[in-house]
Amino acid sequence: MISTQARADARRLWDYHQMGHTPRPCSVAIGLGSHDLGVADTAVELYKRGMAPLLVFTGATSPTTRERMPRGEAVHYRERALELGVPSSAVLVEQHARNTGENIRLSKALLEEAGVEVSSVLLISKPYEERRSYATARKLWPEVEVVSASTPMTFDEYVDSIRDARLVIDMLVGALQRLLIYPEQGFMISQPVPEDVRQAFERLCREGFTSRLLSTTGKASA
């Protein structure tokens, strides 16, 4: 059982992880690969609303996606976008990135190689990865404006979609830890973390929601 306090703390982290940006037209939309095809669906929805003339999907495979997406996260995202009516000419694929830093660096390189001028990026991720993705992009691609986006949903709706509340809370805790430690390692910009968010994080750690925490430097998970 997950306590009322733990759920309240998880919702506090959930709210903090989201940037609250309003989508607006950008040079390109970049969908960050993961187990969640909802990222591709949201990218397509934003493309159809005229928020970007070009989609980039980035991501190889991971232990959590190898079976579900054997051809690679970005490839499966592209296939989803084509199924939903996006022309193949409007989709680029970067299929080597294995973490958020590589998602940004390799997507940037792909766009440069394609001769696409980029002044702003609509960065699409899972809901609880918005802030981490934003902070990483601002560090590695500081010359562009970054607008964060994800599938609009509440913490409870996301838990219902995953069907594993403990796993979701573990992921929220892990993402917050990275926001705390990665700036010192040069992986992302530093952002203020409100005291109530820190306290919620610490309580959840004490409650044992620690499966996604990094035990050492975390360099393998940038």
C-alpha cells in the first residue's frame, strides 16, 4: 500500500517536473525516445497544430524498450507518426542516443547535417521528464530557445496508464535526484528546487522509493 502522504509527495514532484510551458511554433520538434509511445502521439498532435514543420525522433533501445521496440525507440516513433498521417519527408530519425544528453547532442548534429536552421526547439518528453530534458538542452544547446511539452495528464492519470504506482513514484524520485546532482557533473543547468519539493523527495526516499536512484556518480545515465 502507498500512503496518503507518499501520494501527496509524488504529486508535488510531478508538478515540479513539469515546466508549464505553452506550446508555440518552433523551428523543429524533437521527441525523446522512451517506452512511451505517447511521446510520438503528442509530437504528431503538435505537428498537426502547426507547432513545428519538422519532427525529429531520437533514441536507440534500453533494457525497458528492447522487447517492445526492437527496431529502436526512434524508429518505432517514426512508424507511429506515419501511421497517424505525418509525411515521411517531415520526419528525421536519430537512432543511436542512449540517454538524454545524447538525445540532444545527436539530434543537434543530425539537424546540422541536414542543413536545418534551428532557433527554437519544441522538446517533447514523458510528463515527468520535462524539467530534466529542458535543463539538459539548455546546457548542451544554449543558443536555441527550448519549449517543453508532454502529453497533458495528471499524476493519477499517468499512474492509471502505467498501472504501477510504485514504479511511477520511483521514476519521479530518480528524475529529481538527477536534477540535484547532474548540474555539478556538467550534464545540465542548475535550477532552483523549492524546499517543499526537496522535503517530499527526502520523505519518498525514506519510504523506500529508491529503485531509480543513482548509487554513484550517475555518469552512465546522463
